[in-house]
Amino acid sequence: MKKVQFTETVLRDANQSLIATRLPYSDFEPILETIDSAGFYSIECWGGATFDVCLRFLGEDPWERLRKIREKVPNTKLQMLLRGQNILGYKHYPDDIVRRFVRCAVKNGIDIIRIFDALNDTDNLKVAIDETKKCGAVASGAISYTTSPVHTNAKYVEIVKELKEMGVDTVCIKDMAGIMTPAAAYDLVSAIKDAVDLPIVIHTHCTTGLAYMTILKSIEAGADVIDTAISPFSGGTSQPATETLNHALRELGYDTDLKEDKLYEIADFFKPVRAKFLDSGKLNPISMGTDTQCLNYQIPGGMLSNLLSQLKSLNSLDKFDEALAETPKVRKDMGYPPLVTPTSQLIGTQAVQNVLAGERYKNVGAELKAYCRGEYGRTPAPIDPMIREKILAGDKIVEGRYADTLPTDTFEKAAEKLGDTARCEEDVLSYISFPPVAEKFFEERKAKEEKIVKYTITEA
Ligand code: CO
């Protein structure tokens, strides 16, 4: 009997896709032990946007969150999502910072690191993969799935072979927009299985309604692990429901390690949590529905809600459909990057700019300029030369690997600047990732502690 294993995403991707990663630690702490005992292959609980949001909006130290989860989850593997050379930020970092970050993530409790690059440029993955292996953790090499004239199965297999050369333990097909069809998944998984002998993980989103079928066909083609979210945080821009797939797969004769009674307990726990986010408006019912437009526009879950809030803040919600239609055009101009962080932001923001300005590429952000200089890596297809020229306006294009051109004393400089404010290597890495955000967090942390000390003295 073929076994299918499950990765539970409620703490990271479901949280990120449905409620902009706003789940505080205290909201899920009471259920961690139950999740640990439910029989998951892994729990995706860290990385992606959780790091930034913890510091920026939740007043939580992300490293401390990880240690607390580890303490409550001693048995199940903890998994994080790493943006390759971008670590958890939106730009490229020098190699030694990537290595330090990976080491600290493992030291604080991570077992599996899923590593992806928005452009599928393996030059941006190799250092993170190498360090993950050196730390004794599981390196999962991800391919960012997209469709375009240049994204063929042969191309994906070529990337997977490179990942295998780099030493990955598993391969993840990361369909962040939920656009992988059942037939395409069957063919792609089969092609990869034929080419390499590595476990295959399927990551998709329910955005377009394809996910359940896509997962089933992937399993029929030999996929080994699937990403799912406990039912109250499943569907829409999130993953398909854990209980549902477990139920259906068992009936079809597949073996799973999941304990049904535990799953129901976890689901019951998260129902009122979801209700709370619905009431506060942080969970937008639009994100819960099925949107087949994405089959044309290829807008991943997180990007859809970002576009909405961006236009809302500019008082231009009426331009939503126009911005949606502009997005694939910008993507084509930019050499068909898969739409995932950070390219999804680049493309989405530019689409909004183009629509609002009424002239294409009149206003261009610093990030897209950097992209056109080659600072994000090799694009899947060449950038439209005319548009590139207009955007660069004489700027030089990077030769070779961008990370190799970065300074090698970033860590030392940051540590020196922070002085006593940084209490450990992790603090310095938080600062390097999000400087103003981390500084503000450190200040608030200190103020909070001083208040506690003052209170304790008064009491004594
Ligand atoms: Co995802």
C-alpha cells in the first residue's frame, strides 16, 4: 500500500494566505501538542512572511516563537520556507549572511528547509542548500511552478537535476498560484520521477479550485508528500483541507500516518480562531472563495490580497480588474518570472503603477529597476529590450552572480552598529533582514522589560 505523507500549513502558509500572517503565537499555543501528536510528516510553521510580520506587526521575536514551538513540538519535524539568496527578505544577501541565517534557523529548531527562488535561478539556491546539508537538516529544493512559453516539463526536469546535484533531499513543486492543473501535475510529477530518484512534495493552493484534483493526480503519478491545511484555514487562497484529503486517500487505499481524532480536535480548536479573524475583518471572505480568473492572470493568493489592499489604500478599488489584466502583460515584459515573493510584489506594484499613471513604465520603483539590472538573477526569458532600456535609462547590468558582488562585512558592520542592543547573533540577523522594523522592535522590547523591572521594584 502506497503511503502519502502530510505537511500541515496552518501556522505558515494558510496563516499567510488567508489572514496576512497575523496569527499571534498565543492564538495557537494551546493546540501545538495536539498537532505534534497527529502524525504529520512536518509542520510548516516558520519563514515566508512570518518573520517579517512577527517583528513588524505582532511584537514577537520570530526566533523566540520558533524556540517556543520547538519546545511544544518535540516529535514532528518543523519546516520553514526560505527565499534562497533573499533569505526572508526581498533583496539579495551576501553568502555568509545566508549561511548564518540557515545555521541559526536549525539551531533554534528547524528540521526541514524548503528553499526556492522566484526566478528558479539555481545560483540563488546553492548556498542555502549547501549550508542546510552542512547543518544536518533536510534540504527541500523547490521549483516555483508557473506556465509560460518557456516553462516546459523538460525545463523543470533540468532544474530538478541541478537541485539533485546540489544535494537536496526532496523536491517540492511549489504552485503558489494554484494554477497547476491535474493533467499538468500528472505529467510533471511523472517526468521528474523518471529523471531523479527523490521524494516529491506537492504544494498548491485552492485559489482556482483545482487543488484537490491536482493533488490526487500528483499522487497517482508518484508524489510522496502533500501540503494541506486544517479545514477551518483551508480553501480559497490557502491549501486544501487536511481531513478531507486524508479521508479520501484512505478510502482509495493509500496509507497515511494521520490520526483522525486529533485532526478533528485541531479543527475544532481553529474554528473560533477563524471566526475571530472574520469578525475583525482581517479574514476577507473574497480570499475564501474560488477565483477562476487566476487561471488567466496567475495571481497567487498573497498577491491577490496585496493588490486589493494596495488599491484600497490608494482609493482606487475601481481599478482592480484593470490592474489584474495588466499583471500578465508586465510579467511577459519582464521575461515571465513566476509570481512569488518577491517578484509577485514587483510585478503587482508595477501593474498598479501602469494602470494608475495611465502610461506604462512611466513610474518605476527601485526594486523593478534592480530586477532589470539583473540583481534578482537570471530571468526565465529575456526582459523586453525596449522596456528594459526605458527603465534602466543608462544604468549598468550586473555581470555574473549578483551575491558575489556584495560586501562581505555586512554582519560585522551591523553588529557594531547595534552594540548592546543586539543580544545575540539572531538579533543581528533580524536587523540585517529588516533594519528599521527590527530597531523599533528592539526599542519596544527594552521599554517593555524596563516597565516590568520598575513594576517588580515597586512591588518589592
Ligand atoms: Co504557498
